[in-house]
Amino acid sequence: MQLNYIANAGVPSSSGHLIPVIDPSDGKPFDELQRSNAQDIDAAVQAARQCLDAVWSKISAAERGRLLMKLSAKVAEHADELALIEQRDCGKPTKQARADALALVRYFEFYAGACDKLHGETLPYQDGYSVFTWREPHGVTGHIIPWNYPMQIFGRSVGGALAAGNVCVVKPSEDACLSLIRVAQLAAEVGFPPGALNIVTGYGHEVGDALARHEGIDHISFTGSPKVGTLIQQVAAERHCPVTLELGGKSPQIIFADADLDAALPVVINAIVQNAGQTCSAGSRLLVEQAIYEPLLERLGKTFANLRVGPAAMDLDIGPLIRQSQQQRVWDFLSDAHVASIPMVAQGQIVDEAPDTGYYQAPTLLRDVPVMHRLAQEEVFGPVLAAMSFRDEDHAVELANATRFGLVAGIWTRDGARQFRMAKRVKSGQVFINNYGAGGGVELPFGGVKSSGYGREKGFEALYGFTTLKTVAIRHG
């Protein structure tokens, strides 16, 4: 049984209730979590505030960096352990789970080096004045972490917040808590003071809501659906609490006739099947210039047909979806495609070894998807790629921008001038040209426009969001 982790100690929920932890590969429970409530959130916030006032605010930026570097090294030491935890908890194939653990190592390493480099400025002003700015932490930050990349999103969110001098209360998804509880334990082992990092598990409508509403939370970072993001904004607005929101996407891969298809196609496939398509920045729309539409779909279809889906421990191309309701969601989208007579080009294979009780979905390539169909407008959050053709550059831009989202875009062309034109015209927080990072490196600021949210995580830019700017003006005659 897993406990909440508050002030460097395992703590049971005051509710006395538990949540089963389900293995997506077979649909069976293998552990239990605390079903926490507002009282538990309050205990975590109080522990965080006490740590901030008594200890954390007195630690130098350089020392915060040393602690984060120690945590980075500790996570690296336990990377295999964390990968196995993530594999079973989330259904990730081994290689993906290990990649996530190593990404967490890099996040802590990056932010460790950034701690003492968050500078203010001196500003020219009237004669007889000296004016400067400095950056101060918000204080106690709340972090609502989704289930698709718990370690990575924890690293980019909590790592940046701690580096900037905040203390953290984290509410993971009830579907993916185990790795983050373990990381909090490792943080205590390397010397993080009690209350600097707290984990409270439970359901979103109970614990997430309590965290967002708590008067002691000074900033909220949320990654998840636009619907829940709107609710968090509304709650936070009641007390003027700043928020950072990453709310998903319907990201296009735009392939022109002059593109290097040998380079593009493996990336296009990985961008939709990685993590079983359960990625906010998944390249879920494929926009192809008419001249190469048919031959490209033929090549892509052959590869899709050979993709294999199975239990996480088999380390195949794709593992299971996170839960039964997510599996049903994907089925509903595919049913709508069938009703609308949207042609299926190819579908992968679920291996015989996959238990019937697991949450599996074969990767599916659809073609000629109407631009206003929900398959081209809404996040499926599964391994479903919607292909459509475009006539020219203007048409490509029109299609790319024809959703409410704007998180990531991929552009494939050898034409240098077109690369810049497209990068400027496509409405997206990140644009990859002749590559597709699906969120990209630790160093790259990440976030969206339109309904994909606002604010930035990752990179040095994230530190600005986890701080507030103070201006000091001194009159000295």
C-alpha cells in the first residue's frame, strides 16, 4: 500500500479510503493508493509553508542547485527501478519507461545548473535614482500531474519550481502515482528538507479541486484537458492565483512534395505511436501535398500494418492504453470514422500474448479525413493518425490552423524560404522543421497557444513563470 508523502514521511489519508492501482497490461490491481481529501491537502500545504519560511527561503540558490544535482544523480542510480515502476503503473514499454526516467535525470540536472543564474536587471531611469529588478519565488506551488508522462512532466514542472526557490505540493493522476512517490523518497534521501516536496494522491474532483482552491497555494501548474484547465482557471481567478496551463493539442505533420520521405516517415510514425498515442504533442494529423499523397500513404500503410502491440514487459512498438475508459474513447472515435465512411489505410497487430483484460488498441491510419470531423478536431489520445491532402502552401496553412489547438507542428520541406514562411504562419507554441520533437528537449520552452494553454514549461523560460518580478527604485540624490 502506498502512502502520501508529506514532510519526508509516509502518511495515510485522513479519509481512510484507498484507490486500487491497475496494471494496464492485464487490467488487474496490484497495489493501493490513498484516496486523499482537502484535509490532506491542507496538511501538505502547511508542511510546505513551514519549510519555506523556516528553511527553504534561507538556502542559497547555489545550495538549491547542489541538492537538485544530488537528486539527479540519485534518480540516475535508480533509473532501472523507476522504469520498472513506470512500466507496470502506466503500461509503457521498457524502452519508453527508461527514456522517461533518464529524461527526469536531465531535468533535475538542467535546473540544478540554472538555480544561481536567474538574474534581475538594472534599469536606466532619472538622474539621482538607481533602479533594479530581482526575481522572487511565488512561494508554495501546486502541481497537478497527468498520467501519460508522470516522470517527465514532474521533472519539467517541479524541477523548475524548486530551482526558482518554491516549495511544492504535487497531486499526481490517480492512474500514475508510484514513480513520483518514489522520487519524493529519493529527494528526502539526498537532503531535501521536510516539506520542500510533498505528494498527495487521490481523485481530481476531490484532491485536485482542493489543491486548486487552497488559499495557501501561490501558483498552480496544470497539464491535462482543456475542460479541466478551464475549471482550474476559474477557481484560481477567484483568489487571483497565477496558473501555467498545458492543455493538449491536435498537432499537424505537414509534408511537402520535396521532403526527404526516408527521414520523415519514421519520425511521423513515432510521433503518433509513442506512448500508445497518449501524448499531448502527438503528431495526430498528417497533412500531405497532393503530388505525393498516394505513394506516401502506401509506404506508411505498410509500416503501420507491421507495428505490434502488447504487454509493457514485452517491449514492443506499443503498449496498452492507460485504462478501460481511455480504450473506449479510442473505440468511439474509430466507430465515428466508420459511420462517416472514412477509409482505413492500415492497422497494426495486437499480439496473441496480450491478455484480453488489458487495454490494447492497434495503431490505425485513416485517410481523407474531413477537416471538420472530430477526428481532425479533437484529441483522440490514442494511436490514430488522420491523413488529409493539401493543394499548396496556403491550403496547408489553412488546414494546420483549422483547430482550436496550437501546441506543436512539424514541417517537412527542403525549401529554406518555405521553412521560414510556414514556421511564421502556423499557429503553434513549437515548430519543428525536418524533425519532430513531440515536446522536444529539456532545454526547449514548451507550451501552447489558443486552447493548448499558456505559460511555458521546460528550458530557462520556465523559471520566469515560477517567479514574480519585483522592481526596486532607490533615490539617492
